[in-house]
Amino acid sequence: ANQILSGYGTTIFTVMSALAQEHGAVNLGQGFPDWEGPEEVRRIAAEGLMNGYNQYPPMAGIPELRRAVAAHDRRFYGMDVDPMREVIITSGATEALAAALLGLLNPGDEVVLIEPLYDSYLPIVQLAGAVPRLVRVEPPLWDLPRAALAAAFGPKTRMLVMNSPMNPTGKVFSDDDLAFIADLVKAHDAIAVCDEVHEHLVFDGRRHTPLMTLPGMRERTVRIGSAGKTFSLTGWKVGYLVADAPIAAALGRAHQFLTFTTPPNLQQAVAHGLSMDRSYFDDLAAGLAAKRDLLSDGLRRVGFDVLKADGTYFIGADIRPLVGEMDDAEFSRRLTIEAGVTCLPFSAFYQAGDIRNFVRFCFCKRESVLEEAVGRLERFF
Ligand code: PMP
Ligand code: GLN
């Protein structure tokens, strides 16, 4: 077996979803909605299957979707993107991340990453033979430690990987943070890989700003999005990346050997989704914000110290007011088995696994499901 991957167990998402199922728990662990995505989008995918849209599409994605991604980035962010040279359609953001890292990194390159981090980043950095340099945002507000971030950059830095809105914290990086980050990336002649899968899941009137739109960042940023979160279709695995043409060419060389293509009917449907009215995107965020409030209030009543989430599907909660110093993974197991509610331990999002007081609850569920979860917790504690 591969020595690097042998160091990793089964992902926490799979482990906890299986445990939730085994014990009939309300699963607020792995992040997936319990409703179907837009009917008009699903209908196009279904019709595409029946109308002979079933052979290999172009390697970089169908032109219709690449144009839709460019138009989306113009509409929401004022960006000017060449759909044929600067957009690649991937099998989810997961593949886009792998293509970006494998396509750009050489052995010995250093990569700056911000903890807590999504679980696929580190293994890919390591498979590329690159060296991770980790910096932590600190609770309760997940502030960016600017001095530590600056110190993590050095002569070997090739790349920064960041995620805003951020999983699992729900943090949306401020414009000040982004400007600070951009200056470091430019000063070290590095590339930023920005995981922006939650770009449309931003609440309370805030808006997502791609790092790519900051001065001097257009030609040194890879912007990654996914239909999974934007259209509540997490099983589809249709992602996209946007990068300056020379970078996109390097990523394309990795993409061609990873998956080569992504199902054409799904691409066609996502192209339609990206061109839907503004109201679709606004309603998605407003609906999720209401769910966040419902679950946050409920968890506070139960006794958790609930942290603020400005975006994503997720809220972080400090378990200490309820159980004192208990291991977060043990807490998550026991909550599933004994209280019938599943959450995820934050330690799974740290390389050393040493932050053990927080758990992540996912709120992208129907109101009745969130109420059932809170009810179970109220009876348990
Ligand atoms: N990055 C982050 C931060 C995520 O939360 C997820 C899960 N949606 C992914 C990447 C993977 O996205 P996809 O399902 O499109 O591969
Ligand atoms: N992105 C989702 C989450 O963070 C699911 C990831 C997965 O299942 N691999 O929960």
C-alpha cells in the first residue's frame, strides 16, 4: 500500500455516517442536504440521459458549462474569464483540488495551509511530495494569526491553499484578511488555490469575495467551485476551476489523467443552474441562514457554546460547558449512540488531531429534522 495514504484511516464523514445509520441517529455529521436540488436542473440531467448525451464529452468540459461558469463569474464577481482557455470542469471540487495540487507542485515545494482544514488537502499535498506548513485560525472567532501566517511563507513557498467560506468553522474571511493574504502570496511569488465551494452559502447580507478578484491575484489564483453545494446536489460531483490560461493548462494535464471527463448530462444541467435568476441564489442562502439560527438556538438551549457561522452548512460548538474536558471523537460517538444525534469531531480537521473541544453540526436539513435533533439532545442532557 502507498505509505502516505496508509497513515490515514477511513474519512470521518464515512465513519460517522455509518455509525449514525447503525444507531438510527439524526445525522448532522456529513454535510449533505435532505432535500432535492432544483427540479428544472434535475429534469435537464434526466432528459440528457434519455436523449443520447452519454459519450465522452470534451476533456475540459462541455462548452456550454464552461461558458456558464465564465458568465457566472462575471455576474457575481465582475470577472473576465475566457471559457475556452481558463475554465476546466472536474468531477467535484475534490478532483479540482487534486488536479490543482498535482498539476502545480513539485517535490520539496512548500504549501501553506490553514487549520482546521478539509480532509483531502493534506494527503494530496503529501502525495505530490510537497511539504505542508500549517497555520491555525483561533477560536472563538477563528481569527487569522497574521504573524504566524507571514512566518509560514519562505523561499520555498510555492502555494497557499485556502477555503472561504471555511469548513468546518463557518468562517468567511474578511476583506482585510484577504488583502493580507494576497500581499503575502504576491510577495513570495506563490500561487493561491482557493476552495470556494461554499461561495453561495453566505449569510446576513454578507457576500463572498474571491481572492482572485484582488489586485495582482488574477494570474496567480486558482478558483474552485462545485455544483454540489450551490445546487444541493452533493452526489453529482460536478466541480469547476478557473485559472489564468498557463495555469489552467498545467491543471488540465493533471485532470486528463485523473478523471479525463465528467458526465455530460450533469454538466448540461449545471450549466442551466448557473444561469438561474439571482433569486435562486438569494433564497438558498436565506433558507440556510434560517436553519443555522434554528439549530444554533437549539444547541445553545441544550448547553453548548455555539460559535458564530457566517457561511457554509456548518456550525462549530464547544462541548466544554456540557461535559468538561472530554475527547471530541469520544463525545461524537457517544452522542450518536446514546443521544441519537450525530456530529463530527473538529480534531479530524487538524493534522495533529490535538484540538479536542469542538464538534461540527451540519444544519442543511429540514426544520422538522433539526427540531427532532434538538429535542433528542434536550432529553439527553
Ligand atoms: N472542499 C470543501 C471545503 C468541502 O466542504 C467539500 C464538500 N462539499 C469539498 C471540497 C468537496 O466538494 P465536491 O463534493 O464537489 O467534491
Ligand atoms: N463536504 C462535506 C462535509 O464536509 C462532505 C464531504 C464528504 O463526505 N467527503 O461534510
